[in-house]
Amino acid sequence: MTGETVLRLPRDLDVAVRAELDAWRAGDKMKRLWARDASLWTGADEASWLGWLDVAGEQLGRASALRELAAEARAERFTHALVLGMGGSSLCPEVLKMTFGRIGGHPELFVLDSTDPAQIRAIERRIDLAHTLFLVSSKSGTTLEPNIFMQYFFDRARQAVRRIRGFNPTVQILARVHDLAWRARLLDAGAAEVIQPEEEAASTLIRHALERLSLPRERVLAYLNRYRSTTERVRAQAEESATGLPQVREISLRGGDLVGQSLGEARVRERFGVTVVAVTRTTGETIADPTAETVLRTGDRLRLFGLPQQIDALLSGSQVLIE
């Protein structure tokens, strides 16, 4: 007895698997797979679904950003991290949790991938809403269930703000969000100030740049105060005019009239006021600042820049079918 476990396939299945492996070797199919050769399947749009081949290398390139996020979570004293996802977007976090368990000095990881109300309540009872980092996991960004989870827990956080305000009307509540609409709702709920990370990141970059110029600290702080005041004023004007601020939005092109057209032929900027600032192919190639000759293809990820209503107008017609 060696203590080893040996697994064997049934004879007929073993023969079939070995034959298929031989066929892959003879047909150089592994090389074709990495070349996104759709003829390995039906020859249709399979090449659009092979982003997982490069995901490990891409994430290694973002290692520093992920470390910064982990350090920020520790600094903010989050005790829990909750992944909100369904299917493939939640399986990997679940495996990592089962593999590594809880790591000291880091938030404890939970995964919610069920719309069963009992399971949602069970997860909610295990976390501290005020000290939980919520991670919305969706490959397309439009999957219904994760977006429902996000809305539910955002409302629960808003209720927490209101409860705190009810206990102590003078307490200063500081919140942080990415979306401008959520900012307004938290302010309405009683938050004293709502910070958007993009603005704070911009402030940090400005501060470092000015300090590199050896400017006195008093002048740097005065400039940052003017920057923040101007940002607040512009935001308020945009909210009053109901037009919103320009934004960057990323979509996945699955069909529609734009497929097969060049940007020059599609005239997206002229017709909608929206600029396509980047195109990422299914092969992983990214075309930054694409030209009028850039042809749009099924599976392309487009990074759009424009006012919210302009982008909505583009996406609401027959021009674009998105994932």
C-alpha cells in the first residue's frame, strides 16, 4: 500500500480520449487554439470566446494595481469582501476561498452566486455591511443577477447611513462611490461628503507633479483646493442641466449595423457625438486612438467617450448589439 489513488477511465472512453489526443497532436490543434482558429469548432464566432487564454498574463501585468487594492482594503479596515457574481464569474473566487481559506490581516472572502433569498440573507448575516468590500463580478457588465445583487447591497448600505444619521444627526459620514448617480443618492440619505476615487487619484497625481517642481506645500494645497472647488462647481452645473458629465463606457460588440463598417463609414462621432477612443480585438490586440479606417468586428470591445445621453442614443438603436 503506497497511499496513492489511481484514477482510470472506462476502457471504451479511454480509447476515445487517447484517439482525440492523437488527433490534436497530428493536426497541430494546440497551436491553432492559441491562434484563435474558430475552425476547431464550427468556424463561427468561437474566436470571440477565447479571452481566457491570455487572462493569466494580463492579470500578471496588473499585479501592482491589485496589490494597491489589497493595501487599500487593509488601510480602510475592511473585515469582509463579498463577490457578487453568477456562474463563471464566481467559480474562481469560490475555488480560491476553498483553497486558501482566510488569510490573516486580510478581509475574509465570501461569494454570493445564488438568487435564493434565504442564501442572500445568510450571507448578509455573516458580514458587517459597514466594513465589507463589495466586488461586482460580471464578464459583460450587463448580467442581470450581479446587477440586482449590487442594487440590493447598495440600498442596504444607504439604509445603514440613514440609521447612523438617525442615531446621531451631527455625525460626519464620509462615503465613497464610483458612479455619479450613487453619489446623489448617498448625499440624499445623509452622507456629509461622498468621494469619487477617480477625482482623488487625479488630485494625488497633481500633488506629486507639483511637488516634483519643488513648489511650496502651501501653494500645492491651495491649488488642490481650487481644483476640488472647480470640480464640485462643474459637477453641480452638470446635475442642474440634467446633461451629466462626459464619461468613458466600455461595451462588447455582438452585432448590429456597425459590424463590418470602418469608423469613417459608421460616422459615430458625427451622428451621435460619441468618440471611439479604443478598440480591443478578440485576439487581445488593443488599437488605441483608432483611425477612420479601423473596421469594427463582432466581438470587439469598444471604449466610448461622450455624454451619457449621447452614448445611450448610440446603444438604443439598431446600430449596436452589445453583450
